[in-house]
Amino acid sequence: MARKISAPRGTHDLLPEEAPTWERVEAVVRDLSSRYGFERIDTPIFERIELFARGLGESSDAVEKEMFRVSGAKGSEEERSEWALRPEPTAGIVRAYIEHGMHVRPSPLRLWMLGPMFRYARPQAGRYREFTQWDVEVIGDPGPMVDAELIELAHRFYAEVGLRGVVAHLNSIGDMVCRARYRDALTEYFAPLSSRLSADSQRRLQVNPLRVLDDKDLDPELAAGAPKALDYLCEACREHFEGLRELLGRLGVRYEINHRLVRGLDYYALGGGGRYDGLIEVLGGRPAPAIGFGLGIDRTVIGAQKQQVTLPARTPLVAVVSASPDDAPRRLEVATALRDAGLRVRTDGLSRTLSKQLEAAAKAGARWAVLLGEPGLARATLRDLESGDQQDLALDTLAAEVVRAVDHRTPSRGSK
Ligand code: AMP
């Protein structure tokens, strides 16, 4: 036998048994994106590496070590460019916004995207090299109203997916001016303590001291004593933040202030987001205030599975089986007619006895079976596979009868 090939490290296959939970979460994503008035955008999965480097800031982990590089074909012009699989969605969306002159569209612009992201980090539980994010972006609104709206949206997303106990963590690191003052204060605080910091944090202290707070190995005592960003906000940023808190209160969204939240790319959470008011300018567009979030779909699904969230009922599955093992063409014909009537139907072309066919139908999750008798017979039997009840139906009105029976007799239940 040929050598088997396994999936790349840090990726995971979506197997059929997991699919209903994924589909449920994706359905909530699409529904909420539309209900909140967002328009869909899709951008390429790979872009020039420089886009992400500028978008994320050179000192972020994603640029230093998490970029998943791809190369063009040998000898091509592309080969000289450096490419990467997107580690996050915002840079690509902002690139598209600038490239297509979207600033002339009615403002604020509300965009959403669902798709895979790639980070070349060491894989661990809940941390993959390929994962999926739901992303929303609002460009052209300075907040704080829209900030509250997006936090409420994320909150509703988890509630509609069925996750319990999700809490928003909130912080403000201010604008360019107050952030600079805060950075200085952090440097002053951590510099004399640098021997108690991890090697990673010692390096971060030089390039971006905010990221020291993001280090999960940071001594809690040092973290507790560190200057707090909220104490360094300028008047405008303080008002913005207070306005946001007031609105969240009015909308009934639960949150906690988290002084260590500085939005690093490696923050371990279900989802994250924030304002990026300076990014469009950094990427060569006209300045515009902007905000967005990226919610991790993989971690949401893991959470839903852990909490054993019940999924909404699916349309019941009908199996078409026949008394004669070799009657597959007729099974297919009847299945097709039932599908024409909108039913969810499975059948197969294997040559098996009726009892084997029924056994396979039950294993596949069928709730109903249509049993075809000997060829030439104008009648069929509809069997409720749960109760065993049967009814005899005429073949020429079969589809309508099955639709009626399935509608009336199938109580709603969790999907299989
Ligand atoms: P970030 O862009 O880092 O703020 O990430 C937003 C969300 O995406 C996180 O809260 C996670 O739910 C998810 N996420 C980020 N990185 C990974 C990863 N490597 N594997 C799985 N999910 C991830």
C-alpha cells in the first residue's frame, strides 16, 4: 500500500459529525450580519506581506513569527514579491476599501466577512495554524455609539449560538497622544523590574511595552502594580470610554474592565476587537475612524460542544428502500420525486436486503422510510422509524402524502 499522507500540523478537518454545530454557528453569523445591516466583502486569502506588516505594526508577534509565507512560481515576477496567507482580516479589507475608492460610498460603511485565517505559531489546544473568523468592520464612525453596537452584536452572537457565561472584557489604550504617555509610564515601571520578565517581555519592553501586559507569563503581582491605561486617557478619550460604558449599561451588556487588555494578536479568547482609527492612513488611504472585531469560529464551536448546546431541529430525513435488492433505479426515481417536493431524502445503489437497507437508513439518521414493494406495485409503505407505525400510500400521490405525514407527525427535536 502507498504511504499515507496526513493533514498539515495545526489544521483540522471538519468531519460530518461536527458539521451541524458549524452550520448552526455559520447560520447565526449570516443572519446577524444581515440583521445588523452589514454588507459582505471577501478578500484574497493571500496578500503582499508588507500589507500585514504595516497593518499590524512591525513589532507584533504576527509579523515577527506568525506569518505564514507563500512563494510564487519559480522565475515568475511574483517570485520577487513576498506573500503571506492572511493572519487577520482587517488589513485586506482596508486595502480593498482604499483600492476601490470605497470612501465615496455612503458613510459609515459596514462590512462583514467569514473565512479562514492563518498563523504560523506552535499549535496547541484551541490554537491552530488555520482557523476561521467572523469579522465585522465599520469605517467612518468615530463612536462611541458604534463601539457599543458592536460589543452588543458580539454579545448577541454568543447568546444566539447558545453559549452561556460569555463576558466582554473592556479597556481603552487611548489615542496616539495619550498612548505615548502611557507607554512611557509602562517603560518607567517595568524597566527596573526587567529581570523578573520573560525573555519575550524583555524584548517587547524595548519595542512595545504595552505588549508586556499581554504576556500570559507575566507575574500577577507585577501586573497588578503596573500603571493603568485608563488613568492616562486624555479628556476626549475619557469621554469616549465613559460614553461607551454608559451605552453598554443601557443595552444591558455585561462587561468587566480588564487593565491588561491591549489587543495583542495572541490574546487567548473567543473573540476580540477594537478601534483602528489610524490604520487607513498608514495603508495609504484618506484618514477615517474605524472599528471592528474578529470572532473565532473554531473556539465558538469548541465552546458550544463543551456546553452541549442543543441545535435547532433539522428537516427530518426520509430514506427510500425497496423489497428487492436490485431495484436501485426505482429507488432513485422515487427519491428524486420526493426531492422535487422539497423533502430531505437519501437512498443508495447498493444491492442489499430490505432489512440491511433499513438498518443503514436508521444509522444515517433517517426518521422516515418509504418502502417500495415488488416492481409493478402501484403502492408504497411509509414507515415511522421511531414508532414503527406504517401507512399504505398510492405511488402516484406519494410525494404529497409523505410531505403531509412528515409535517404533521415529526415532533421537533435536536438535529442529528
Ligand atoms: P485576534 O485577531 O488575535 O484578536 O483573534 C480573534 C479571535 O480569533 C480570537 O479570540 C480567537 O477566537 C480566534 N483565533 C485567533 N488565533 C487563533 C488560532 N491560532 N486558532 C484558533 N483561533 C484563533
